[in-house]
Amino acid sequence: MAGKIKLTAEEMRYIALFESITGATAKDCIIDEKANKLVFITKEREGGLAVGKYGGKVKILKKMTGKDIEVIEYADDPVEFVRKAFMPVKVQEVRMTEKLDGRKIIVVRINEADKGLAIGRKGERANRIRQLARKYFDIDNVIIV
């Protein structure tokens, strides 16, 4: 991981609520005020537990917070992390390349029909994934093709 995660008091409160409702462990919480959304990063293999059967736990959190909820399962491998971050979009391929100047770039190939969902409204989802890849793995860019 690139750096130590620093959480605000508000993020810590949301994490405490998330963990008490879902039973999953949250590594991080991102509050996206523009999109009225909370993004939780769970420990590996706890994404399904956090979402709950038929999304039940996410629905409870949404009702309690008044915000949309997104759950991303963490992975130690940056390629796998980015793949998981795009769920439920079906990702065809994820490759990481390092440029001659040392910059690391991840290229994600997505079916044309799913690109809108992958990018999100006004590019918000793609930008959030870029931000997370930079925060956790020092990835300079995530390119969707």
C-alpha cells in the first residue's frame, strides 16, 4: 500500500456504522459529497458479507445514511484491486505497464456496451477508481479502453 490511511472523525463514524451493520471490516471510507455517496473498502473476501443477500445490508446503510453506498473489496495486487473496483461491470482484461519514466499505468479493457457503467456519470466512477489506485498503489493513471 502506498501510504498510511488517515481517516477523519466523520469517516470513522461511517466505518463504525458500516461494520456494525454488515459484520465486515472496512479498511477505508470515502465520502463523495457531490455524488451523495459513501464508498467503503473492505478487507479481502469480505465484499459479499458487506453487501449482504440481495444487497440487503447496503440497502439498510443507504436508508440510515441517506447516501448511496458502494462497496469495493480490497486486493493486495493492484491489477486485481482495479478489476474488483469495477464490479459489477464485466472486465475483459486488466494490464499494468510501467513507462520508461517510471510512471505506472493500468489499462482496463471493457466491453463497449458496459463502458457507460464503468465510467459513471460525468466520469465520477472512473475518477474514483483512479484516485483509489493512486492512494493504495502509487498508480499514475487508469485508462479505460
